[in-house]
Amino acid sequence: MKIAAKVFLILGMVAFCYLIFPIPIGIIAYTKIDEAKDKEDYMLWGILATFLCSLLGGIFMLLAPAIEEKNSTVDVKDAKEKSFEDDKTKQLRTLKKLYEDSLITEEDYNNKKKQIIDSL
């Protein structure tokens, strides 16, 4: 989405260069696509780009943060699931080590192992 915004901002600057104001607005909006510190700053330049530089470039710029938020929430869910699996794997390894060191009985080992596996 960011790439599309950049392409249409450049096309808008080229197409309306005779008006002069699309050039500085387009340049600033283009840099804000990668450098914006907060969502409001990004939205401000997206709106300005929509009306003063490139309609499609500004629209793509306004849509990009919403799409990134959806992607980041999916990444957070994947990270939590992976962390959960890593934790269970670590528990199973610790349990195996305890059994190999004869600190727990085979019956305790099998019961606890079954408990951990069932919780997956």
C-alpha cells in the first residue's frame, strides 16, 4: 500500500507540476510515508496529498496505517502462539532431564508429560 501511495504521489507531482504547490506537498508526503512518528501526522499529510497533489496517492496513504495495524495484530497473535509452544517444549525438556537424572519416577514423568501435551 505504501508503494502504491509513493507511485501515485510521484505521478501527481509530475502531472500537476505547473501548479507548483503539488511538488512540495508531494515531497513532504512522500517522506512522511516512512518517517511519520504517529498516526495523526500520517493522516494529516495523507489528507493534504489527497486534495493538493494526487487523489489516489493520498487515498492509498490514508489506507496504509489501517492495513498495517491489521497485519501487526496478526503478528502479535502468532508471536503469542509461538511463545506458548516454546514454553511447553521447554517444560517437556526440563521434565525429561528430571527423569533422566532419576529425580522423578517413570510414572510421574509419564503423567506430567501427558498433562503438558494435553494442554497444547
